[in-house]
Amino acid sequence: MTNLKYSVLPNLDGSCELSTSNSKVITAVSGPLEPKQRHRLPLQSAIEVVIKPSFGMGPTPREVLMQDKLATVLQAVIVTELYPRKLVQVNAQILESPFDEFGSMMGNSFNEILSPMIDLNSCFNSSFISLCDSAIALKSSFVSTLLGVTEDKLINIAEVSDLDLLRSFNFKSLHHIVLEVEENKPTNVLLLDSQGDFNDDDLVNVLDNAQKITQKEFQNIRNILKDKVSQDFIWKA
Amino acid sequence: MAKDLVITNTERQFILDLLANSQRLDGRKSLLQQRDLNINITPNRYGDIYLELKRDDGSIATRLHCKVTAEIVKPKDQRPFEGTFYINCEFNGLAGLNFENYKVGNNSDEFYYGRLIESMILRSNALDLEQLCIVAGLKVWNIRVDVHVLEFDGGFLELASIGCMTALLHYRRPDVTVRNEKVTIHSFDEKEGVKLGVLHIPIALQFNLFPLKEAAEIIKTNTSSENNNELVVLDCTLKEDLLKDGEFIIALNKNREIVQLNKPGGIPISASKIVEFSHMALPIIEETTNKILKAIDIDEKKRNKYAHLLSAENDRYVE
């Protein structure tokens, strides 16, 4: 069950704390800011994404890869032309990951791959709410889903609350899908990151399911945003 | 680009005048009043603590997340029987726009305070490192505490030291069996985790000093008879922190033992003040320690709800 709290950091423009059944992240968006000279683009805004790991110094190469994936999608979604010579900064701190405990990585070769995917999936959904909270102009909405394919089942990983079960699944492949949502309907694929052994039938099945999950999740997010807008614009009534 | 927090001259004068009248910008009525401390322990994890300092109006001033993680490493050559301990804390863009990402020593204080807490815990033997040894010279536990700053309005040192100690007290590492140099690590299902050897609970407290006169004037005119040249303020907010001129850090435990003293520069204080500060700190430390132990106790009871049913201990009746 996804749990969302928005505007948790009053010092920044937009923020969101998101917890799924097995992970927890906090993200913040600040912008448009005055960037350093090297970030200054004449026709559009620069986007800086920083993801901090749940433990240890960071960002390590693991987080840098996550940052790049997140930045590419945000580049497509944020109306960068509106803020030329400015910077939009997205910060994320991973607070809980199912693989924090000692020894939890061992025993399943997929865990090494699964761990950054779970973190990134939460970062995507959380940064969307943060962006809305910060009132940065967006071209469209997006929802991220992480699905695992085993021998006979398709699993929505964000809903697995039993950590031992999560660590011991025998996945054939893992798919991280970010779908654009326009007029309440999932449309374009913004990011598709698949790992493991799969064929085109699997992928079609995954995309079909991702659409359904996106539709459902977006309804949930929409209700939250509706609440937020009615709270924020209370003076309008 | 991160922009430093700037305080205008009028605001500076206003805050200092308020302090001179025993008033605080956030509505506190005394210089020695601390903000409310909240300790939240994540229910399904070990050593995962959220700490909050709350203002009088209920909003969160400072929020930290402390997390303990353990890994098995090779010990240092000079200390083959000891595990290692490390505190990692850095401010990043989440704490506010005045903190820049990727910049080492943003606040310049965070590393300093991090090392201060580390030495407070290590040199006073608050964490027993020898208990962390698995195979001498080959395998020891490395315990790391990560302090994430999620919201910042002063009070970092106190909160971080409380957070580190709570997290260390709460954490359990997996149990290990060694047979013929073969090491087996048991998961929490197999064997219950082992608590870390926390021998006492030192907590740091920072007295912030604000001058009533110019520093040069104090040194020139100071005689033993007058020693009220400074205002002493506890639990400064970020703005007050920028205006202070000197600090006095003391780390104590509940057993009334001084663990660490630090007076790095700033306005001079008379030597007798040190005793006075220690006496002022004692009840505060005692209260905080009880708060920590209570939070851990409540969590323990929640986790162990069937303990009283499973216990083979007889009821004892005391006359």
C-alpha cells in the first residue's frame, strides 16, 4: 500500500515522503534556481538530480545510474522551455530499502539488480508529487511501476510487504515501467528498463498490467492532489 | 547555486535584543528552554530512528533519521581484536537551499560535530568494540551510523548524539557462530539478533554563548569579581546559531560522569562557569536518557507482546 505525505519540508518548494510496502523515500524539488555557470543553458532549464543512498556515503555509481534514469524522464516531462537559464533541483534521500540489513543481498542473484530498481521506482512516484507540490510546470503526469515475472506469476513489487518473501522470489525478469498519463489515461512509455530473460509475449503482458496498475495508482494520486489543491487554494473559495 | 543564509543587520539586532530580554524568536520564554524532543522507532527494523525537535506551535524544527548498518570487514592491523565504528553525517539539499549538494563541509560544522560524537562514543568506551570481534585479525563487525538531516533549524549536535545512542541501543546484529575458523551468520529467523554492547549513554549538550560586551573589552577588564559577560543559550535555532560567538560543548552520562568537554575559541568564560554548566547539564541529560530508555522500552514491549505468556519465570510476590 502506497502512503504519501506531501509538503513535508517547509524550507523547500516541493517535497514528498512516500512509503510503499517495502521502501521509503523522501524527495524534494527546488526551482527555478539560479544555477552555476556550467549548468546555465540558454534556451531551457537544467535539471539536477541527486539521490542519496539509505546508508553510506553517496551518490555511488549505483545512485548515479538511478539519477541519470530519473533525469532523462524528468527532462521529457518538465516544461524546461519555461525556465531558461534556470535550474530545477531534485533531491532524494532513500530512507528504507528492503536490502538494508546485513546479509539480505545474499541468497538470490536477482537481489543485486532488484535493490536499485525498488529505490528508483519509489523515487519516481515521490518526485512526481514533489514536482506538483513545487508548482513547476509539467507537460504531463507520470506513474512508475515495478513488475517482476516469475515462472507462473506477475508480481507488483511495491505491494510485497514480506521482506523474506521478496528476497527469495525466483524472478525470471524484472521490468521497471514509467508511463505518461494524459487525461487520466496511460499513454506513452517514458522509461522501460527490463532485466533478465523474457520474450515479447512477456513484455506485452507486462505492459498491459503496468497500464492497469498505472490507471489505479494515478486515481489514488489524483485524489491526493485534489485534496492538496483544495487545501492550498483555500482563499479562492 | 546554494546561497548562504544572510541575516540583515536589523534582524541581527532584533534577535540579540530579544535574547538580552530572555526571549526567543520562536516564542520560547527562556534562554535555557529546549524544544520538545520526539523519538520515533521504526517498528519493523532494528536501529532505525526518527528524531524531531518540535516548536511550541507544533511544527517540526529539526528532523533527523539515524540508521545503523553492520558489515563484516577485516580489522585494522594494530587492533586485531576490535570492531570498527563510524558515523556518517552530511547535510545536503534536503536540509535547505543554503546547503549545497556534493560540497564537502557545507555547514563546516557537520563533520566537526560528527567526529565529536564519534570520539564521545569511542573514547569513553560507550560502545564495546571488542564484542564486535568475530575472528581475531580476520573478521570483525563494522558498525556504521548514518545521520540523515531531513529538516534543519539548529540543535544538530544534541539531536545527533541522542539519535546515535538510541540507534545503537536499539540495533541488533545477526548472531554468529565460529567453529574451527568457519563462520556461520544466522538470520533473525534462526537466532535472535544480538544487541550491541552499549556500556553507558553519553549525551552531548551545547551551551551557546552570546557576548554582552566586545571580546577585547572582556579580556581587558575581566576580574574575578565580575563574570557575567555573556548570555548562555540552549538549543539555538539556525539564525541564533549564526549570531553566537562561542560555544561550550559538554558530554555527560546519567552516572554524572563527564565524557567530553570542548570550548573551541569564541568569547572567554571564567573557569568556574565549567562547573556551573556541568550542573546545569545534569538534569537535562538525565531527562533525555530516561526519554531514550522509555522509547526503547515501549518498542520492546510492542515487539515482544507474548513474552509474559512464554516466560517460565514464577511470579514473585514482595511483602
